[in-house]
Amino acid sequence: MVLATTPPTPGYEVKFQRVGVAGGADLQIRSLLDRQQFFDPEGLALAEGISSATWPLFGLLWPSAQKLADLMQAWELDGKRILEMGCGLALASLVIHRRTGHVTASDCHPLTEGFLKANLKLNGMLPLPYATGHWGRHNLGLGRFDLIVASDVLYERSHPKQLAGFIQAHAADGAEVLIVDPNRGNRSAFHREMAGLGFTLTELALSDPLEDLSPYRGRMLHYQRHM
């Protein structure tokens, strides 16, 4: 549900939405108004390989991100070090953080952290760790994690190899990886990359509607690497 739009922020416009979470309280989310937004006067996004066409993607509400947030409401956290990669609006991180999970949100977009801070404030939450996570580059200091989660991250042909390399660099021994994918065509290539790294796959079809009853079709990809 869209609650209100704001006057123009310098360079782009935003809106506020209430997002339902299965089994949990709603989240209040500040997002970009639409896919037409673009603001990169200093070329910071371009330096990260983000074109004008892909610039707004981080700040939009995506169905797979909502589905991942639903899953995280009930997922066993059990003291795990958790990373959300390509977090965008970081719905899953907000849910994990609200459950007192040890989560770090990561993305390569220069505005992601600012939107995360705004949404933490909107929901009355304390700060949570954020780190730059670029799939195609080294991310010194990011560390290793027991559970790595993401949503809708296989939308380009280059992503399976890049994402698998990023996971290899930041997955702890015995790590599990959970990805919600809206039936993108690059899934099979990613399976092969992950198998080459020693991960076994459990795949589950997702067909339950979102909390607002919007239809959803996709897959939960659950990878486990045994020590």
C-alpha cells in the first residue's frame, strides 16, 4: 500500500509504503517513486558499473524481496552470522534485525545505506551493520558468514559466475545460501557454478501469494556446503 509521496528530493522522488510480512508486523518502507528516477551527479554509481537504466533498481519494492522477507520471519537464525547480498531496500535484513538476528546488509549502490538508515528509523529500529558488497570485485573486510541470503539476483547472464565467486569469498565453512528467484533464465548456470564450489541444492517452488494477495511464482534455492 502506498501511503504518501514526498516533495521532490534533490534529484529524485520517493514514496512511503506499508509492506506486509507473513507472520510478522508490517514494515514501513521509503522507496523510490518509480523506475524513472536517476540521480548520479558525481558519477559514483557509474564508477560501480551502475548505468542510468539500472540505477533505480535498488530502491524499488520487488516481489521476490518481499517473499525473502516472509521466509526470514520464520527461518532458524540460531546465532548465525548472516549476510544479505544485493540487499536493495533490505527487507530481509530488516526482518532479521527485528528478530535480533546478527545480520549485515550489503549492496554496491551508493544510496543503499542512506535508504537503509531511513527505513530503520521509520520502523523504530536500532542501526544494523551495512557494508559495500560488489559481486565483481574484492570486498576487503566484509568477512565470512554462516547464512547468505538474496532475492532476484540472477537477472543478467554475467551474474551466476560473479555471484558464485562472491559467495565463495564470503561463505564460512558449512555455510548455507538461500536465494529467492522469480524463475529467471540464469538459474541453471548458477546451479552449475555452485555445484563446482561444493554446494548441494534443495529447490522448492514458491506459489503462495504475498501478504497483499499479489500472486507470486518463483523458486527458493537453498544451497548447503558441508564441512
